[in-house]
Amino acid sequence: MIMLYVLETLSPLIISIVGALVFILILRAIVIHIQKPRESKGDKYTPMSPTLQWMNTAGSILLATNNGNFRYMAGIFYPGNENRIEMVESIKRSLWEYWEIQGHESAMDTMTRLVRSGMRKWYDKEMKKLETIYHGYSEEELIEIAKKENPKADEDSFLPKMIMAYRRYGENALLGWDMGRAAYIIQWCYYVGYVSMEEVLEIGVEAGHQAQKFFQNWEEMMESYVLGCQYWLREDASDPNSMTAKRWKTYEMLWEGKKPYKKIPYSTISFDTPLSKEIITNKYGIMPAYQKYYKYR
């Protein structure tokens, strides 16, 4: 009787404790899910090979800027789309105007140089010259120098941003910029018929291996990509109207899955995914298991 009385007396307390423990376990599960690396969540419906998925993600900012679909090579190559003459001609014009690519030889030469040296070669030369001028200057002092031209200058202004990045990473501060563009533009070359799938993978895998050796994750690579954009345009990233600021905004929207970028590329494929030159897809980059869903109509 005493034991029954004790149990009856303590039951509300026991129920409260058990309820609290259950709540804590549920909360912990939610936190773990939220903190779970986006890369490990995956997207089982993406039809491309892991290597091609990686290449699209490496060029994600450029792909999104061009309103591409992350489930297709370069965001545009799906069955039947190669027959859209206006699209093909538009890509050819862009390849010529921005890259001086007009066929197989110039495509492979330009993409190989981009992977092997790229814009980081010119960045290295310029930063060495600037370092002879501003050797020993702190970031704060570099900002004050920049304010002579722009009173609103801060740490994201061209001079302090470029020199501080160079001091930390050397020429590889722009590696993400070069490798991201190589992984994306070689797919444009493929879309218009300038290169083969073997050559797409040759360039893409070499670019990917370089990036994977230097960066730890997608965040680092994308930050390098935006830095390269800033160097190319020679602008202050703190200016909200600058192209650099707009590219950074695109990256943030991609990472957070905000409209119109509901699909988060960085959750589709792990940054350290093993990359392969083996062709395991059809000509559209689609794996065998998905090909019945992506037939030309």
C-alpha cells in the first residue's frame, strides 16, 4: 500500500521528467538535422553522373546567373534542346565574345590554359607589384589608402581585399574562379559541338582535382569564385550595385534555397566526391537509370 501510495504521489513528477526527456531528444534530433551538412542530404532525383553534378556545382553561380537547370549539363543540355538553333547560336556568340573560342582547337587550348594558369597568373603578377608598394601595410592602412578614391571604402574594397587575400592564399586565392569557370564553360563548348564528352571530363576532372586539393568545402571555393569576379571587374564588393555584390547575393540565395533557386546545388553533391573521366552516361550526361524519363519527344 505504501509503495502504491508513493507511486501515485510521484507519477506526475515521473511523467513530467519522461516528457521533458522526450522533448529534449526530439529537440536534439531537430538540431542534428539542421546542422547536418547540406552536402550529405543529397538529391536522389538528379540524373547526371556524380562528376557532371560536381562540375555544375563548381560553376553554380554562373549557371544560376544564366537561368540554367542544375539537372542538365551546363544547365541547358537536355534531349532536343540541341536543336534550338537560336540557343546554339547565342552560346557560340558568347564563347567567341568572352573567350575567343570558335571551334575545337581554340576551345581545348583556352580551357587547358584556364585550368593550368588562368586569371590567377595575372593576379599573382599584379599582387607582387602591389606588395612592393604596400609591403608591411596593415588591412586598416590599406583601407585608408582606398578611401582616398572612395570615402566609403572598407575591407571589401578592391585594394585591401585583393592584397589581404593574396597574403593568405597566394595566387590560389583565385583558384575557385578559374576552376569554376572551366567546369562550366567546357560544357558550353560541348553543347555547341566543339568538344567531345571525353574532353569535357578531361577538363572538368583536372579542374576538380585542383580545387579539391586546395579547398576544404564548397563555401571556400565559392568565396574564391566571387573574389575572382571582383578582381576581373576591379570593383568594390561593398557597392551593392556592383556585379560582385550581385554574384555574392546569387550565391547566398543558392545556399539558402531562396526563390527562384529552390534547388540547392551544394546539397546535391559532396565537395570531396571522387571524380572520374569514365563515361557512364548518354550524350546528355544522363545516367542509364534515368534515361527513360528524359527521352526526346
